[in-house]
Amino acid sequence: MERPVRLAILASGSGSNTASIMRYFADEENVEVAFVGCNRPPERAGIYERTRALGLETTRFTKSDLVEGRLLETLQNAHIDWVILAGFLMHMPPAFVQAFTGRMLNIHPALLPKFGGQGMYGMHVHEAVIAAGEKESGMTVHWVTEAYDEGGIVFQASCEVNLDDTPQDLANRVMQLEHTYYPRTIAACIESVNA
Ligand code: GRF
């Protein structure tokens, strides 16, 4: 029997998407979350506690681990097949992107190509959507390429933007979509590449 597909998740923050992905694949025989990495220390990122509660320790790494190739080496030594970015705020070095081309996904909390690119992360995205008077927003899953948020779009789900929404209201609504659709989109991508 073939071994399960091994995922690494990289994140920078609270890790709620990471937890939803871990829960989704927990009972799945063909895919396993084998590594979770975070570039922030435990006192600045809730992800450590979340993954520990699900039975996996988050590994901390530094910017230089990423830039100088040590993180890539760690993932290759751990036989990681796919890299899933889930609220990861660092730019991926070209060598890293090349190593996982076609096997690396990211999630963005808006309907790309609108409200993407440098500086468009976290609450800035939702503030910009509301300021622009948009009637809908949502989430986008896309392939990772060397340019921010410009890889091919794999999946989008949308929600309403209400007139009285605060950025936090909108963030909560988009986050629901992320938790629902990111894990199953990852599963569908793996299935189609491995078919
Ligand atoms: C999500 O909204 C994701 O789209 C964005 O950063 C947020 C991460 O949240 N890129 P969490 O750490 O998964 O809770």
C-alpha cells in the first residue's frame, strides 16, 4: 500500500485554519498533517496551543531558516509532499516555491484578484473591502507562485458584506468560509494531482 500524502502547514498566527485542516484529515487514511511550522514565537501565536491540543507540536522557525533554505531541507528530510500556507505572512523564496510547484496552496481572505498583493493581509483586507463599498467578499484558495497572491485560483466562496459590518464582522464571516472550504479544497487538489 502507498504511504499517505504528507502535508506541512506553515502559519504565522492563531492557527484556526490549521486546526480545521488537521481535524478534517484526522480520520483520512490517504493524507496526514505531518508538520506544522510557525515563524512567530509561542507568546505571539495561538497556533502552538491549538496543534498541541490536536496532538502535534508546532515547530518554530526563523526568517533565516526560510531564506537560507534550512526549512526547505527540514521538509524534504521529513518527506513532505505538499505545503499548505494558512495565514503565513512571509514571502516564499524562489527555491522553496520551485521545490513545491503544483503542490503548494495558499488561502486569501477576499475574492482575488481584488484586494490582494503586498500589504493586503489580516484586517487590512476587510477594512479595504468595506472602504471600497463592496457588496460581497469571500475567500480564495490559489496556487503559490513567486508573486504575492497571483498564482492560479483553485476555488472561491463568497459571502455578503452588510452595510453595518465592521471589519471584524466581515472577518468572522469570511473565516467561516475558510474553515469550511479550505480543507476540502486541499483534499480535492491532492486527489486531482495524484489521480
Ligand atoms: C486567515 O484569514 C487567512 O485567510 C489569512 O490569515 C488568516 C489566518 O487565520 N491569510 P488563522 O491563523 O488560520 O486563524
